Amino acid sequence: MPAAISVHPSRGQQVWRRFKSRVMAAVMLTCALAVMAPLFLVLYNLVHEGATSLDWHFFTQLPKPTGEVGGGMANAIVGTLVLLAMAAVIGVPFGVMGGVYLAEYGSDRVNDWLRFAADVLNGIPSIVWGMVVWALLVVPLKTFSAYAGGVALGLMMIPLVMRTTEEVLVLVPQGYREAALALGIARWRTIVVIVVRTALKGIITGILVALARVAGETAPLLFTALGNNFWARSLAAPVSALPLQIYAYALSPYDDWHRQAWAGALVLMALILLTNILVRFLSRERRFA
Amino acid sequence: MNAPGEAAPIPTGPPLAPPRRLADLAFRWIALLAALTIVALIGLVGWELYHGAGPAVRRFGIAFLGNSTWDPVTDRYGAWPFIFGTLVSSAIALVIAVPLGVATALYLTEFAPVRIRQPVIMIIEMLAAVPSVIFGLWGIFVLIPWMRDHFFRWLQGAFGFLPLFQGPIYGVSMLAGGIIVAIMILPIVTSISREILRSVPDLQREAAYALGATHWEVIRVAVLSYARRGIFGAAVLGLGRALGETMAVTMVIGNRPEVSASLFAPGYTLASVIANEFTEATSDLYLNALFELGLVLLILTVLVNVLAQLMLRTITGGASGKVN
């Protein structure tokens, strides 16, 4: 390869090499633009198709029966929020405590294995989580339910929250811990009131990112929460969620449902983007020492 | 404990009093148990899928993987069309996403003015945050109509002599599925490649510059050859994501269990068939067969992910947990 850089390059060669370098720079810029383009195209179409369909009814009404025009996704919006709350109940305690273990306790060897396991778990396809929770909860309870959907999303959150929690905890300066221990504060209290407290913003950031991630998941809900065109009577009943409703409407043959699918997608995307922007705002101030 | 200002009592006796040690121990065990849920979950996923697939595994044996019949009416099941569809759509995705992602990462680390780096990185992270079902919706109503009427026709005109680009164009197709997956794995391929490129020591670049290399020659000789293994790891990680991608693919790939040489023909993937047929499975064996497809998918993704982690771990110390 270094043959291209000869010891006495001729003038023509130098011009050619510089020209080639410029061309490659332009190619890479083009690639970068091509990678960013889909986001703008998707956002443009979401706003273009979705905004005209967003009205008050969309947020307050239930879906209309098949083929009828109008109605909204009130139940799906509430369903998504309920599922996210249940996911947080499972994902946050396990994730944060696991992250505490990785950052504060544990030998290097054990932690390496645990991190490795968390990364492998992150890579498991979301549809597989749906099957697992179906076998775990839907079969014994004999019904699709909000519980099952919440558990599926919650289990997916655990490794995400664990990794981000660990990452921010190790950023807390060692001196804080030593100072607290030197004052005679017990190890567990040091962790809770000093270390976790210091890194709290970062931990919350990680939790929000994980929530935004599972908020858009459809596959794990298909056979757990199932979807429901009415208000769910209880948490033990099937419940709708925005991604499920978008999926069902997008594949339907009705123009009005397509219109509502776009509106639902716009609401879901806005929810996720706002969370991401909030996170950016929070993490901007995250500096410890 | 002590009110502020009040002097702490001088501790006597052993440094840790028994009750405090108990609380410490309890806290530590709770944390350990929380961390061990990770291991328990891996076991749970594997066991549930194996358990669900059991009867099908015993009934069909290894032939399940190579058999192309998928007929719920006569209870005969084979996984080959789905394995084929998963591999082909993922391969298309990699062919598109790896060069684009690596070039973007190179642009960001080597060319882009510092001022615009952060915004570009942010936009790519936002792309990673778009849910799969929204890409599917966009694919059905925007991307596919456009590709069917323009891009696919052009491809057929230019490369129609290849079997890959022959046959009728429906729009929904293996190629459409691959392209959607490519868009979805671009952020992770780009961000891992960027990490890898950033870990290339500046000394490498400076040495090449000192020899009189142009900007591109520095990248080719000093940066890319140094980062080759890590970039391969990024591609493998992208493959792991591509294999398990469900919703967007289900919406655009056509969902027909066929093995066809043409990329314009509809296909079907492991994840899509589970998404479509799981709640409609009428017989026990049908359900078992779907679980076995899930097991195949799980084994594929776990193997690919483990491989990627091993390759990246030695380079960056496991940077992969950060994105998505």
C-alpha cells in the first residue's frame, strides 16, 4: 500500500493524489448526508400526514368500529402510559441495584461476566421477549393482560438501566466514597446518600432513555398486551398501546385508519423525541468533579 | 446519626459494629441478586423457548432447518424459507449499512469541522430512537411506492441480466425489507465505527502525514488498516440487530414463505412469521413449530452478538452497551 507514496513523486502524481483525496472527502460527506436523510424524510412525512389528522377527538375518543370514519386513540395513549409505568416498576429497581453492584461491589472477573451477560441480553430480539412472557404469564393467567405487556417491557429495560447506571456511578470520584467512609458512615449509606445521590441525574437520564426505547416496542406486546379497542377494565385484561394501534391501522384497508396511523405515529414520535431532548438537557449539566 | 455541629463520638472497639455490618451485608446481597437477574433472565429465555419448542424438536429433528414446507393445514413445518429470508434480508442490510456507516464515521472523525460533529452525531442518535413500527409505516406508504415506481424499475433496467433483479416487481420484497433494516442498523454501525476510529492513536496519523501522505492516504494506510478488526466487529454487531428486527420487516417484506433468487420477490423472516402467526396458531404442534423458529432466531442472534462482543471487547473494552 505505501507504494502509492513514492519517494520522488512527479507533479502530475501529486495533483492526482490530492484530487483523489478531495473526491474521497466528498464521497464521505455524501454518505453522512445519506445516513441522516431518512430521519428528516420520516419526520417530514410524519408531520405532513399526521398533523392534519390530529384533532381533539384523537386524544379523547375510542376507536370507531371497523369501517366507520372518525374516532381516536385515547385508550392506546393511556395504555402506553400504563405499560410504561409497569415497565418502570420492574426495570428501575432491578436495573439500578444491579448497576450499583457492578459499580460498587463485585470482583473484576465477576463484573466482566455480568456486563457480558447484560450485553447479550440487550441483543435478544424483542419478539423473543414476547414469546417468553406469553409462556410465563399469559398461559398460566389464561388471558392476555396489561401485566404481561408491562412485564415484557420491564424485563427488556433491566439490562439497559443496569449498564447506564453503572456507567454514571463509576464517574463519581473515589474521594467522595473515601470521605464518607472516613466519617464512619456505613458502606450502604455511603452508596445511597453520597454515590447514588451524586449521580442521580445520570441515573434518571438512563432510565428515561430506556423508557423511550421500550415505548416504541411493538413486537413484545403482540402476544402479551394484545391490544384492545375499548377501555381495559383492569390490568388483568388486554390493553392497547400506541405502537400496537399504529401497526393494526397501518395494515388495515381503510384510508381513515391509515390517516389515524400517521397521527398515532406522530404522537409516539413526539413522545420519544421530547424524552430524548429532555435527556440531553439533563445530561448537559452532569459533571461531577 | 449525629446532629450537625455535634462532635462525633470517638469510636471504640472494632471498626464496624455488628448491626451496621448486617445492614451492609443485606444491601450487598440485594444488589448482587439484582445483578444476577441478568443471568437468570438469560436462563429463563433459553428454557422457555426450549420448553415451548420441545415437541416440535422431537417430532421433526434436524430436518426442520432444511425443510421448505410450511403448511399449518397438514401440520407439516420447515424453517428453511424463514432462515433464508432472515439471512438474505440481513445480508442486504449489511451490504448497504456497513459502507455507509463506516464512511459516515470516517467523515465524523477525520473530516468534519468540530462545530458540526455534535449535531450530526445527535441526528444519528435520533434516527436510532425512531421505533420500528414507524419505519414500517413509512416503508409501506412512502418508501415502497417510490421504490416500486422508480428505484426498482431502474435497477431492473440496469442490472436485469442478473437473476437477482429479474421477475415481477410488487414493491413489498426482500430488497425493501433489507433496505429498511439497513436504515435501522445504520446508527449502531456508525456509532461503533466512530468509537473504533477514535481509538486509533493520533501518532499513526501523524506518522503517515510525515511521510507526505494526503488526507485520504492517511485514512487508508494509517487509520483503516489499524481499525479493520474493530470495524468488522461493528458489522457483526449490526448483523445481530438485523437478524432480530421484527416490525418494520414484517410490514414491508411481503410475508410469503418462498425461496426465490430474485430480490424483488416477497420473502419472510423468522421474526415476521412469529409476529404474524403466533396468536393464530390453532394446533399445539403449530405453536411448538413457531417456538422452534424463535429458538433458531435466539441461537443465531446470541451467537452473532457474543462474537461481536468478543471482537469489540478486546479493542474498546465493550463500548457496545451504550447505543440502544
